[in-house]
Amino acid sequence: MATIETNAELGQQIVEDAKRYVLHSWSVQDALQPIPVAGGEGCWFWDYDGKRYLDFASQLVNVSIGHQHPKVIAAIKEQAEKLCTIGPPMATERRSELARLLAEVTPGNLAMSFFTNGGAEANENAIKLARWYTGRHKVVARYRSYHGATAGAITATGDPRRWYTEPGLPGIVRMLDPYTYRCPAGHPDPCPVCTGAPHLEEILQYEGPQNVAAVILETVTGTNGVIPPPDGYLQAIREVCDRHGILLICDEVMAGFGRTGRWFACENWDVVPDILCVAKGINSGYVPLGAMIVSEPIAEWVRDKYFAGGLTYSGHPLACASAVASIEAFREEGIVENAAAMGDVFREELGRLAERHPSIGDVRGLGCFWALELVRDRGTREPLVPFNATGEDFAPVARLSKAALERGLYLMTHWNVVMICPPLVVTREEIEEGVAVLDDALALADELAA
Ligand SMILES: Cc1ncc(COP(=O)(O)O)c(C=O)c1O
């Protein structure tokens, strides 16, 4: 473990400046109390008082390789010494290498990458390209989704963060989610929503399939509750898309690069999208990076076309160098395999938690991508806090995460869902340590549960 140097005064100054001068994402500014982070290593980070936190959120579910991986740091340093930046029209060693590596590690015929600075831009470009390629303008997106905060990506997003920017991009239409725990169709057997095809077919009937360029979905829904699709769902969506000449865009910004215990989440169901969007785990955010990866037919189609898209920092050398090193480390250190193995530990440990805590309504997930859905009543499934809860309404979950934080466990929560998404290098001992803290903190939620 790296040496932890303390400097409480500096920590305080950093927080004061952060509160005064930094406009923070998705927050009521005055309510924020950011942790002044002095350093990190593996699944841990620490503040200027020397307090250590077990990162069960991988920050924003992006630090998949863990904090301060030496190989990735070395690659960034080496590239910085050689060439810090270069324009997108040039060919550079690491960008070319990364694009080739992506064609190798992604499934099926995914072949060609457009590099972005993050996930939203990857989705933006996927929507744009799908429209050009098909000559159609509508895009089907789902309600329980987050695709990013830029103008197009936030319109495709289903969750209430979209409301602030509406009306947004024209042509986005929506379908319901295969959320079996709270199925919007009441989950009859067979369920038209959770099996995928009947519900999508109905939406297409109303929208005109000949007008629909793409279906965009998170292969495993992330922020909106870690919702893996039931077996067969993704295959059914793929089949409907194929039948109507509609492209399937899988947003694996959160679920990709080992998070689910496979390199890419779609591999859990043997489905290959036409466009795969990635970011976060591609290089664990050591330098901002995302990519839109298109399949062979789209790559062939675009070769003699003018691609009307670009970014000054597309394929930035430092970002590409860090991603190449990260993918190599994933391969050498069996990081995806570890995520899969730790998935079994989570299933066991979180299952045991559910037996002890009446406030846990549902435990779901795979790999290092898990959720505890908290309820007031297991019978009625009434959520512990309401949909889109803020302020006092959100207090029961805020208390729980604060209690965990005081004990050194950093969690990401979304309304009544506690997300459990540590770096993929997490060990069984670290999982047990985190779950023990959760076990105590959940007592606060149990007080409200019947
Ligand atoms: C599934 C998904 N798509 C897109 C995004 C947006 O990525 P970024 O914040 O890098 O633009 C996120 C971010 O959390 C995400 O979880």
C-alpha cells in the first residue's frame, strides 16, 4: 500500500475551493460535501486526514482496473515523454494499436472505432451514424436508461435527468424495460415487455419500422438500478431489429470491459450489436476516453463516405496509450476472469444479507455489477424511498450511505437502489469487509421495513 500522507489543513482548503469555484455535476451545489481525496490504490482511496475508503462504486463505475495501476501509469508517462498530443488526421502508434485491439477483444464483426472523450459522445455519434446509414430518423430508447448528458444523449436517456433539457432531439421514441421485479406489464407469463419482442413490435407498429434507424439500450441497465435483462430478451430484440433493418446500439459505457464478468455484457447472451459504445472501463478513466465501435457492414459502408463528425481530441495519444496498457493488463492479470469469480462471491454474500434484512426486496447482478433494491414491504414491494426521491424523501437512503461512509465504505445509491460495483480487481476479503459494513448500515433501512 502506498504511503498515506496527512494534511488536514490542505484537505479543508481543497473542499472550500471546490465548493466555491467548481460547478459540480447533478447536485444541489450548497448541499455538497465532497471528500478531499489525497490518493488511491486498488480498491481503496483516502482523504487528507488519512481516512481510507473501500471504493464499492469504482467512483462512477469506471475505475475497473482499480486506482493507480502501475502499468497504466507507466504507459501514460511513456507516451507523455514521446508525444503528448496530436491531431485526429494523423496516424499515431497507440491510436492505431488501440483500434486494432478493440476489433480483437470485441465480439463478432465489430471492426472500426471512432474515439471520443467519453460515453455521451460515443452515443451521440452512434445515433448520428445510425441515421445516416439507414436513412431513417427515429430511435427507440428505454425509460430506465442513462446515455449521457450531452444534448442528444440526454434525450435518449429515459431517467428524469432528461426533464431539464426537454424537448431535446426530435425522433426519440421510448419503450419499457424488462425490469422483472417491477414489470410495467405485471409480468404475465409470457410477458410481452420482459421477453422483448412483442413490446418492441407493438412500438414499431405505432412508429412505422421503416422510420426507425436504431434501438439503443444499455445491455445491462446501470445507474437506473443494475437491471440485467432476462435470458432471451436481448436475442429477441436483436431478431426484431434484423427483421426490420433496424440497427441495434448497445451502450456498454458502464457494462463493458469486464464489469459483468465477460469482456462485453452482450456476450452473456451471445448477441453482437451493430454499434457498441464504450468508455469508462476502456481505460478506467485514467485519461478521458470513449469509443463508438461499428460492425463490418457499417465500416464498409462508411469507407467511401464523408463522416460528418469529429472531435479535436479524438484518439488522444495519452488516452489511447492508457487504454492499450489497460487492455494488456486485463489480459495478463485475468481481470475479467476475476470479475466473474467475484460475481459468485457477491451472489453468495448478498444473498445472505437479504436473508437477514427485511429492507432488501431484490438482489440482482452479475460479475462486479450488483444492486440491492430496498423496500418498505417485501410483499407489496413498496420502495424504501419513492421514484426520483430527493431531499427529505431520500433521507433514509442518504442516512444508510452516510453510515457506511463513516465506516469507510463508499457506495453509489440511486433512489431506493444501492449499487455495488467495486473495481474488478476486488478480492474475496475486500468483498467480505464491505459487506460487513453494509450489514450494519442496513439496520437503518430495516427500521422502516415491515
Ligand atoms: C450507460 C452509460 N452511458 C453513457 C454514460 C455517459 O458517459 P460519460 O459521462 O462518459 O459521457 C454513462 C455514464 O454514467 C453511462 O452509465
